[in-house]
Amino acid sequence: MKSTLLTAISAVTITAAGSAHAGGLDRSGTPIEIIFEKGNRAELTFGTIMPSVTGTDLLGNDPGDVADRFSQWGAAVKYEYNDKLSFAIIMDQPYGADVEYGGDPTTTLLGGTSAEADSIGLTALLRYKFSDRFSVYGGPRMVDADGAISLSGQAYGPLNGYNVRFNSDTGYGYVLGAAYEIPEMALRAALTYHSEVDLSMGTAQQPPGAPGFAVTPDTKVTLPQSVKLAVQSGVAPGTLVFGSVRWSEWSKFSLDPFGPTPNLAEFDDVWTYELGVGRRFNDRFSGSASIIYEPGGSDDLVSPLSPTNGSTSLTVGGKYQVTDNVDVSAGVRYTWLGDAQPETGTPDVARGNFSDNSVVSVGFKVGVQF
């Protein structure tokens, strides 16, 4: 029961990784679940994320759908040296942004404003089991990221037409965790800490009206630390319940290039709650369903580069055992995005209203035991 259900539940994490408007710039949730799989295993995941984020500025202009469709991928390999020691390498796309407002920047409040960010993460984990019940794990983590931002529209006043590019840089951190298990009950409680990752990104800026970009001092960026508690337990033959709580310190994240330009991205800390159930229907097929909730910030005022405030998601997933060594998983998630008001200025001034928005995510995974 345990391995079948856990694999089914892991299908959920594929679409969880594709939550296009999770708090801050989170996209993958920094997965580490493969370290708990039995034996040697390789996984390849792919997801397509289709957001619909629309609204109007306070002048009544429609910027269109400001969030673009995007894809997510990931890969992981776990090797078990013996019954106490195992090792995993996990590759993911932990952070990202893909936002663009339509409209004429001379007649709309935010027309032409855009943000693009991409990243790749690589984590190496070593797990040591002191017994069947208690284990610890940890290892280094690397994140490479780049991006670009344009501030455009009347809401930015003298900054209307400002552009900045952040060149790719690689930063390093670490992961630490501990788990307590009772195998005969399929019970596991795992506490995982991801450290901050600091970047120093080469920066080129183009002030409004300037003919081109000028290189300026590097921009210091801190990707947030996070803590996650994940718990699961069998409750009946073939049935498993699971849940988690995750905190990410997005309040320390900033994009503040050299010069008079203000911080370009401000977020609140993010709490993410998940509760779900997994069920084995027969020897080859099992499924799962879960609800994920992220409360919004203290008010509806948000960065125009992420015009949502909290979310509620429903995810269903399934896994089919093709052969003794190959399984295929799939999942779909529907996310209701919280209403928000993009703001600019100091103090914050609302520039638009975004409501009744959503995201549809579809994910697939192939797993191979070897």
C-alpha cells in the first residue's frame, strides 16, 4: 500500500509545481519527496500552466490577460547504497515570472509594464536512516536565475519607460531535514528547511528616454528561506491521508537596482497549507485529491508584477503501474486566485482591480525503478 499510494500522491506535486501565481515567485515548491522512495528510482516531470489573469486599471482600460502560459519541467534520480544510506539529485525550476500588460503607456496606467524571470535549481541530498523510524537528510542547493523588468504607463510618472535587465547568476544554499516514520502504518512526518540563496546579478538599466542600456553595479538578491512540515498516515487498507504546512520568507526578497529607482518587487511572507487523501483502487491504479490554500496578504495592494492575492486550489492525480519497474502519473489542478489591486508609489496607491481569476495546470510524470 505505502509505495503505491506515495507514487500516486507524487503526481499531485507535478501540478503543484505549476501554480503560476503562488506567493512571491514560487513555482516548484522545492520538491524533495524522491528521497523517501524505496530502491533506485529516476523521475521525469512536465507540466503546462494556463493562467487567466485579467482586470482593469482605474481609468477603465483593459490590459488583456497579463499572465502568459508557460511550461515547467523537472528531473530527479535517487540511488540507495544500502538500507541506511541513500542519495538523490533533484533538478527543478523553482522561481519564475511571465507578466505583461497590454495598452498604450501614454493613455493607460500600466500599459507595457512587464516582468520575465527564469531559474534552474539543483539539489543534492544524502539521507541516513538511524533506524526504520528516524532519519536525517541534507545537502547543497544551487539556483541560477535571470530576468528583466519594464515599468510602463502613467502610474509610474517619471519612471514611465524604464527598463532593466538582470543577467544570470548562480547562488548556493543548503537543505536540512529530519523524518519520523512508522512503516507498518504508512506514517511519516518530515520537517525540511531550505536556506536562503544569495545572488549578485549583473545589471543593465535604461532610464526613460535613454537611447540604450548602461551597465550599473550588480543587484543583490536574496531568494527566500523556507520551512515545510509534511505529514501522512494510513487510515484504512488502501487509504492514506496527507497534509503539509510551508512557510516562505518572501518579505526579505527585493529587486533594488543601483540608483533612484525604488524596489521593483515587494512581497509578503507566504504560508501554504495542503490537505488530501490517496486511494489505491487496484494493484495497478491509485489516485489522490487535495486542497491547497494560501492566504492573501494584509491588504489587496500588490505589485503589478504579481497581480493576485492568495489562492485556493483543487488538485486530482492518478498513477498507473505500467510494468513492475515503470509507472506513469498525471494530475490536473484548478486554482482560484484572490482578488488584488496592483499599486505603485510611496505610499502605495491602487492603480487597478483584478478579480475572478484562475489557473489551470496539467502535469505528467514518468518514474522508473532500476
